[in-house]
Amino acid sequence: MKKQLLFIALLFTAFSLSAQTQLPNSDFEIWETNPEFDIVEPKDWFAPSVCASFGEISSCVLFFEKSQGTTGFAVKVTTRKDAETEEYNSLPLLYGDAFSDKPEKIVFWYKSSKDVLANALLSSGDFFEDEENSEEVAAGGTKVSYSETFKKAEFPIFYIEGKTHDHFYLVFSFDEDEVLTADDYFIIDDVQLSYGLASLSNQQMAQIIGSNVVTSSLNLKESVEELNIYNTSGVQVLNAANTQSADFSSLPEGLYMVTLKKGNSVGTMKVIKR
């Protein structure tokens, strides 16, 4: 997901108000039969197929299964064994289409046997059709830990100021460092786009955070409802609710992004851990 561009997006955050728009079939209640693969799959969402050819015979496998979610149906992505490597792998759950609205946060429910990565990308131009001539305008993402029961997860979207987009992409996949087995899976349900957050100005963020140089702890000047810390790869490394501090002692030295939510406003500021 082009981590270096994600971090550029983090450095130039801009939030705006917007009317609420949801992705099609984001609760996965609508399923349809794909006659090409003879499989039932969620409408408007897809995963690439793995195809193998044997002479004139071609066989393709999709990794979707219909599952019970938090309130109804959900999409379950399972693993398959690679015939050549004998290793188990799984392709991501994908959404991608023309989209001009500006959500500030992605919220979803998940259940998984291993850690899962969730990433969003907004671009000018279609990344699926012409990646070379497409430009990343906004991005966000998070890694969520395995859970045997449904858990709610969310992550913010960071926009490059002054840029406009016309496409939106959302990807759920296993963490690439995970070693998968035949029993591994993840289930995604009730994907929501969140809007309506105003932005905290750079001056307001500076007043709340104080110094942007951190040694062992970030001590805010006032309490906030939400505090999230992201590393340069866009991965959330710390989060807390109703707090006035963040413990940086276990984090390596380097650059981080701090996002705060106070009232109905959010803001982002970079800090340096030394």
C-alpha cells in the first residue's frame, strides 16, 4: 500500500465536513452467485481468484465463505494450500470503485484466527486500471490482533491538503508475517464510513501537546477523548481513551504521528521520540 506515501499523507492532514455516504453492501447482507466460479459471493466486494491451468482445463478458486456476522451475514475469507509451495495462503478482501466523498474514519467489526491488516487508499485516477497515472491523495490503516469473538476496530483517514480524489479502495488481509494453516480465517462485517469531525488547528494541537519532542512519556496539557499514535508505516502503535498521557518508553526512537479527538474535533501532529 505504498507505506512511504501513506506517511506523506499523515504529514499533511486535512479534515472536512461531509454528508454521510456508505460503501455499497457494507453490511454484506447482499450475496449473489457468480456463474463463472459457481460460488456465492458478496455483491460489490471481491477477492482476486487463484487460477491453475491444466491443458485446456482451467480451475479458479475464490476464498469467500458466507458467515454469520454481528447482526446478519458477514464475509469470511479462508486459506487454501498452494500446490507448488505446499504453503497455505489467503488473498485479501477488496473494495474499489469511483468515490468522491471524504470520510474521516473507517469503522468495522472483525473476528480472526490471526492478526489482520486493514488499509484504505483514496486516489486521483483508478489504481486498479492505471496505477502509473494514479496519485495517492489520502490513506489510513491499522493492524488488529486475532480475536475469537467479534470486536470493533477503526482507523482514521489522512488527506494530503489541497488534493482531490475520485476513487476509494479498502483492503483487508492477513498480516504478511503470519504463518497460515488450513484452519485460519478472518471475518469482516458492518464496514462504516465516519464523517462530521471538525479539525483541530496546528495551534490548538500545539497547545494540547506542548513539546513535540518525547523521551519516555507524552504528557498532554489537557485530557482528550481519544489518543492514537502511528509509526512511519502508518501502523497504530498506541491508543488510549479519556487520557492525558501516552507511554512512549517501549517505542523505538524516531518520528510518530499523534492524532487526538477532543469533543467533535480531531487533529494530527508529528512528534519525535528521542
